[in-house]
Amino acid sequence: MPIHICPDCGYAYDEALGDRREGYAPGTRFEQLPDDFVCPDCAVRAKSDFLRQDQ
Ligand SMILES: [Zn+2]
């Protein structure tokens, strides 16, 4: 599953892991996150700014 990285702070959203702290279960696709999702670490970058990395 791909990883999505914040271009500002380097926060990485790994679809395989989700983000327990933010309430996203493992396996939650980036596309399934809310449209108003912003980076949990810097709160600056929006969903569309994230860089996708396939692995
Ligand atoms: Zn960030």
C-alpha cells in the first residue's frame, strides 16, 4: 500500500498502518480520509498537497 508524505514536515501517512492517534484504522486508504484532512503534525498542508510514494 502507498505512503503519503507531507511536503512540509515529513509526516507520513502509511495506508497499511493508518494513524491510530488520529483515529484511522490500519488499511484506511488515503482517498478515504475526510476531504478537509490536514497534516496532523504541521496542520498546514491539505490532503491534495501530500506526495504519494508507492512501495
Ligand atoms: Zn505536515
